[in-house]
Amino acid sequence: MLRRSVSLALAALLSLASISTAPADSPSPAPASAPGPPFPEVGIDQRLGESIPLDLVFRDEQGRPVKLGDLFDSRPVVLTLAYYRCPMLCSLVLNGLASGLKPVSLSPGEDFGMITVSIDPKETPDLAAASRESFAARYGRPEAQEAWRFLTGDEAAIRSLAGAVGFRYAYDESTGQYAHPSAVTILTPDGRISRYLMGVDYAPRDLRLALVESSEGKIGTLADALMLLCYQYDPASGRYGALTLRLVRTGGVLTVLAMAVFVFVMLRRDARRAARGPRSGGAIAGGMPRAQ
């Protein structure tokens, strides 16, 4: 019976180990003839922990020079790189950001800053002002009209900032448009890159957790701290994922290990008893002599 229990415990352990290590999906290899992307140089190089150059100078919505560092204080900052005449993707990114932040109780300007910088050096402060009015209205917070900054700048400053963030883009001469990735970058109060949120749809939970983590303890509640115990940032996906499955797998493995140790101890105890032989009793074999 014990040998069978050992076999069952080892089988369960091997099964859990295979679940823990096996990939969730095995992507099919791309066909050899599949064409490559039209702009292979476009993408995101994640530079987590690195600092952006805060001495760069841009122009604000009124055309006044503004140093990037002057827009940082004790709050984390949401940074987006886009361009204001973009026909589609930039609007999706900025609308996705506004929609994702709308239900978050943290306040722009008070709890965090927001900066959008145009990657097109030909764009003007008038375009920046019009974009701020449009996207701040989509956000639906009155304070966003002042807190969300839309900047323009020259080629050198734009390239320097984009390079520091790892934001690789390219100009398409045939269409007069920019090919670029879609992402939001969350910065610490001193200008270090803390998180990237990828895509065009940003979950309010991800935005809040990214801001709380990037604030270095300056914003957030006890509930946020508990949430961060249950969710972990995944740089590959640019999202926060639940740790539930990992905890279940770990608990299962520990349970099976405990079962294996118990069975081993029981087997060892029985082996020792067998080695000692039957215990000798005080009665003589055959019993007491029968009385006459």
C-alpha cells in the first residue's frame, strides 16, 4: 500500500512540474516565405531603470520654451510620444490612455503628471494646444486641461528623448507619415523609466498599479499595496498579471512533496521494525501450563 502511495505521489509531482514548466502556447513557426515588417527599425527597446535627459528643451502649447525637468517634481509622470496629425494610431494611444485613466481615482496634476511630446519637428504649438483640448476633454477631468502637457520640439531634442526611452520610429517618405510603436511610459519623479504599458488599450488597474509603483511610496493606499502582492508587472507583455496560478502551482508542489516525505518516513519506520524482528514477550510459547 505504501509503495503504491509513493508511486502516486511521484506521479503527481511530475505532473505538476510539467504544468509549471510547459509553455502556455506553442506558437507555430512563421512560414519561410512570410514577408518581414515594412519598417523593421520601428519598435520599443525597454530601458527600465534608465534616466531620460531632463535638460532637454521643448516648446509648450503657447510656444514658450520649457525644460523637461521643470515638469517633474515629487510625482510620477505618464509620458507618451506621438504626433498630432497622426491619422490613426496616435489617436488610439491617447484615447486609450484617457479612457484608461478616467475611472482611476488618482488625480492628474496632484498625484501624477502627464506629458505628450510630438515626434514631428514640423508640428506647431497651435496643434499641440488643439490636441490637448481634445484629449483632455476625452479624459473628462477638468484638471487635465492644465495637467496634461502637449509639447513640440526640434529634431535633436525629439531624437534624444525617443532614444532614451527606447522609442524607435521612422518617417515614411511615400506617405508623409511616421511609423512608430504604441506604448505609454511611466517615469519616476526623478525621471527614471519605471514601466512600459504596451498597445492602445490600457486597463485602469495596470495604470494605477504602474503609477503607484513608480511613485516610490508617495501615492497609493493599503489596498494598492495588497494588489501589488497579487499582481506582478510583466515587461514582455507590458501588463500586470495575477500571481494566482503561480501560487496554486507552488502550493500543489509543496503538498506533493510533503506527501512524499510522509510516505518515505513511514516506509523507513516499517523497514526498521522488520529489521529488528518480532518483539519477545514475557509468556512462553504454548502458553502457561494447564493446572492439574
